[in-house]
Amino acid sequence: MKPILCGDIDISYILQNLGNLPGLIYMTAHYHEDFKISKTVDKFFETYVKLFGHPPTSISATYFDAYLLALDSIERAKSFDREKINYQIRNTKNFVGITGSITIDSNTGDAEKSVLILQIRQGLVTYVTRITKEILGK
């Protein structure tokens, strides 16, 4: 059986619908507990499990990063004025969150960040590698 490749979707959906296939499934993600960009990842993981009773998803981690980035932008703006906060968000450079380093393109507002490649085999999800813009030559 040829490997299945899929984008960043809820891992529980993959496991429920495809997790017991005999072949390999590769998917992109923003978070996996084995990829530790900082000590904050362990604290995030432990706290999330205590609060919700299950490990965080990739989406949970990106939401948490958005929250942290918003707080950081408010602190840098030294204001609750939305124009000043928006300016700080759009000028974010190398913000280290749960999912890695985030830089916001000041022209487009797009996040520039790495992506993880995960492997699923017989219901087991493992971290394979991280792809950065440097690897892609951008």
C-alpha cells in the first residue's frame, strides 16, 4: 500500500477513520508533544492534560500561540488601542510559541513559521521532522 499524505487536520479524525490501515500516513501539523521548541511546551502539555483530560491537538497549540502572541503585542503596544496592537502584531519577529518561532509578514499579515511532519502507523502518531523556510530556501 502506498503512503497516504494529508494536510493539517485533526489527528483524532485520521485515527478514527484511517488509523488502522496497514500502510503509512504522513501529515503536516503545527504541534506534537515530541517537538519541544522550549520548556514552555512541557508546561503547556501538562496543564492541558490536567484541564481537559487528554493531550492537546495541533489546533489547540496554534490557538494558544495566537493568545500568547496577542498578549505579547498588547504589551509591546503599551495600549489597548486596536490600531497600535495591530501594528505590533504585524511587526512580530521571531516570537517563540508552543508551535515554534513565528514571524508575521507586515505587508500581508501572514504568519511565517515552520511545519511538522508526523507519521501515523497502526494508530501510533510519531514526530518525523520539521520543515522551515530555510530548508525550502525562502
